[in-house]
Amino acid sequence: MKHDNNNLGRPIPPERRLLVAAVREVHLVTPHMKRITVGSNALEGFPVRRPAQWVKLFVPTPESEKPSGRAYTIRYYYKGDAEMDIDFVLHGDGPCSSWAERVRIGDVIQLAGPRGGFSLTPDVTHLLIGGDETALPAIGAILEDLPAGIKVMAFIEIPDRRDIQTIVTMADADITWLPRNGSPAGTGTALQEAMTAASLPRGQSEVWFAAESTVVRTVRRHFQIDQQFDRNRITVSGYWKSGETDFRDAEGDER
């Protein structure tokens, strides 16, 4: 018997199967962040086991008959209701951001996942975490999941002070918000300077960072090369790239 090379005969892994869900709630978290709750019977028993896991979303776009897919963090998963919250940065150039601007209750999407997620290394006592607003859903999910006793330095870049969110965590967290106050995303240096200036105890620390790819490259180089950090304790990912609408970080540790 001949076998096709297109793998059509192989079972599709569960995390890659497309599920259909409908929009059930929509509300504005801050002026530049919208939370969309989607639900479906297909989400019953959805294997969300760690904070900052993500799904691949496929949303309809008016310019094309083919849905456009992007990776988005699961902000909250409600097992009993078979629902999840996904936060979208507004006023962006991507198709999912545009869809979130015009979304209505009852709109239908497709999603696949979950994948990725964050697990703190057992012997770590200090966590340095940071990112821009695109990473804020993941940062919030991670901080809210941390146990007591972990010392955290968090640096979060946001469009302006109206975008500060309340994040409740049991960890000993020092959260610094870095408003751009009108400057375009990805053009400032405050975020990367805060990350690279942070002092961490050797052998007890972990780093998590996500932002624009050029900023990410600088932070990655600092910890991997300048600081000779254990690469197993660094999670650094470019979530987007200035000037590109379909960026994929080939060097990223997430997504």
C-alpha cells in the first residue's frame, strides 16, 4: 500500500484540532485592552494546566474568506462553564486586534490548543518578569499563579497610566509600570533598560520576557551572553515585530 506524504492518514494531535467557540461576553479592561469571553461545549475539559498557556485563534476577516490565525494567551479558564477569557490589545495593526475592535456577542471563532505555559523551576526564589502590553495577559496570569515566598521584579510597558491593571499575587512582587505616554510601541528604551539593570542572585533566579522582537533581542543577549545566565532559566520571546503583521520569532522560547 502506498502512503501519501501529506500525513492526512495520521491522527491530528489534540492541541492542533480546531474547536468552534462563540463570543459570550465582551468588556473593556483598560482603554487599550479588551477582554473577550468565548465558550463552547467543545471547551469542556480543555487541558489548561499552567498559567500563560496559549491558543491559536482563527477569526473572520472582512478582507479574506480564510480566517486569520494568531497565538493568544488564555487569561482565565472557567472549567465549570467551559469558557475562557482572552485579552486583546486594541488599536493594533493585526487582524485579531481589528476583529476585537468590532466583535459582537455571538460571533464565532475557531481555536486550537492549548500549548506552552509557564512553570517556575522548583528551586527558584527570584523571578524577573517583563514585557509590553502584548505580554500583559501572560504576565498577569503568571503573577496570579505564583506561590507565597517568591520575590518578583516586574516591569510592564503600557501605552499610558490608564492602562495600569490590578494584579493580585501571593508572591512578594514589586511591579513597575512604564507608560509610553504617546510614544509608539517598540521605540523606547525604558523597558529594556529596566530589565538589563535588574540585579538577581545567581543560581536562584529565573527570567521571563516578551515584547517587540528588537527589544527582546537586546534582553536575550544581556542575560545569555553578558550575564552568562543558565539558558534553562530564561524564557524570552518576540511577540511582534515593528512593521510586520505576521511575525514569528524563530528564536523564541514561547509560541
